[in-house]
Amino acid sequence: MPSDPRTIDDDLSIRIILQRLCLAGMKVSMAARDRRSAFHLLAQEAERILVSMPAQALADWAMADGDKVSMSFEDRGFTYESVVAFKGPAEWEGIACGGFSVPRLLLRADDFRLTHFAPETAPKVTFTNGRNTVLDGQIKGMGRDGFEMVMQDPGRRIQEVLSMGEESFLDLALEDDLRITTHAKVAYFGANFVGMRFTERVDGAVLDTYRSWLDGQERLQAKRDRERYLMGSRPAAQRESAVPQLRVWVERDPAILIVTEREEFAKRMAEALGRKYGVLSLDYIKGGLKPFLSREGADWGRARLIVIHNQMRLVSPLELSRQVVEQEKCPLPVLLAGNEEDLELKRNRALAAGAVDYMPVEPFRILSVLRKLDETFKLFEG
């Protein structure tokens, strides 16, 4: 674990984060003098990052080479800030860009929070409030002295059941075979989450178990992040040697194909949808999508609908959607899926890329996801 988890100053870790933003089609906020706006981060090169900036925006900002620009963005639920230098206008795949230096340092803007680690699979937690009501939640972020959690039912707000300073008794299911019980009190509230700080009533052995588990999870996630980054940086011949395999989670018709690099997301979809739909998943790397499915005989295999998740290694979800719809002439409905931030913008971009719609899955609301899938199937059946 780094000495100060709120500061990232090594080049590899910074580039891993930038690659994740590029592939997810995320925006960064830029500010210089009296100008402030958000632009898509498109690519990173050896000496610069490329930010989508139309010619008119470049003219309005009137930046000279070397001008300092403040940059901020969100990654895995945390907000980071940095300062970069303008390196002149550029172009990326026909898109007008501004070139900026690669950040040398990322600072957490939300340094009041107890957490520095966002688990890819959210542990479940059972907790009580001052009225001795037993409630279910999920861990949003974790730190050595506490954690953040949300209600398991996304329709309920955590502020409705806990108040500032209130103490809670909690049972944390860190893994299938590892659970801890602990005491924590409300330290702060976020938009729809609560920060819980461990109290002096926590047994030292329990706290040591929790911290050891957390350290191990950080190392595992860092290892996976490096592997994903290096996979995206390898020559094409090396990448093509790692052929992904189609995974069957639920055998049922009609079947939904989940294209994602996050196994836990595919597993969650299978658990949520498996009583009604078949669920397949593919950790896509590159090339045509159709050949991966047609190995089963039919042109597009068993899939009747394709969901492209925003977590992709080597291609953006929009690029893959265009490839599947325009180049491969896929007759199946395609949905893009990701977080609900800038929902209308993402829906418009999804439609422009040939998808049927954009489906928010972060936060995961099972009824909304089922409704969108039902509507899409009915639309294409009709």
C-alpha cells in the first residue's frame, strides 16, 4: 500500500488510470483562466494525452504552448486533480484534439473521506441503527480506519436510516468464507452513501483481520490493473494469442451476451437475470465479435441480444458497437451499459454508434435492467 493513498505519483499507476478513462469514454474537466469545461479523454501517447477539443474551443481558450491547465476527473468513485501543460492542437482518428502533458501527480480532491480503495465486487454488509432495525447494505469504498456503504435496495437512501454520529453494529461479508463483526459510527454522508469510522469498541484482532484482507485485495487489484494495462500495450500479434472464451452462466432461451472484462459484472447479471434469460459472457480483446459466437454453429450463436459493458481493454464500447452493427451487420439488438452519469449524452452517443439504447447498470437496479431488456426484446420481436 502506498504511504499516502491520496497521492499518486508513479508514472505507471497514472497511465493505468488514464487508459481506464480512455476506454470507458470518460470526460475530464479542464480549467484555465476564466475557461472551464469537460472534454472526452481520447488517447494517451508517450509524451502527451489527447483531449477532444473542437477547433472553436481551442480558439476560445487561446492557449499557448506550455500554458498550465487544471484537470480533474473521477475514477472508481474518487475525484482526482492535477495540473498539465498545453502542448498544442492535435488530431486523433479525425477528431480535433488538444494535446497536454501527461500528469506527473494526481491528488485526491475528496481527502476528507475515509476510503482509498474501491472493490470491484462490492462486499455485502448487514447493519443496525439506533432503533435496532436490521438493514442490508453494500460496501462502496474501504480504508484502514473505516469504509463507505450504500443501501442494498437502491430505492432507499442511507440518510433515511442513519444519522450523523449514530453508532452501528455491522456484519461484513468480505468473502464467502470470511466475515467479521464490528462497531462503527457515522462520520459523514455523501450523495447517497455514508462514511463509517471504526470505534474504540472494535476488537484489535478483528481490525487486524480486516486490514490484512484489505491489503491483500489492494495488491490483487493492482496486479489485475497492470495486466490489463500491459495487455493493451502489447503488439497485436501477442494480444491475438490470448483468445477469449465464451462463458455460459445460465442455459436458457432467449440468451443475452454480456461483453465485458469484469467477470463479477457478468456474474451479477447472471444472478439477477438467470430466472428469465440465459446469460453468456465474453471478455473481448479485438477482431470480429461474430467469429467468437459462430463457433457454436449459427452465425451469432445462441445470443439474441448483446450488452456491451463500458469496461473494455482495447476498444471503447462505442467503437465496438459501430463495428458490430456497421461492419459485421449484426441483426441482434445491441445495448451499451455503464454508469448513469450524463445519461442523455451517453444515450445519444450510443444511438449514433448503432446501438438500440444505453442502459444504466451502475448503480445496479435490477427492476430497471429487467424492464429495459424486456422492452428491447419486445421491440425486436414485433
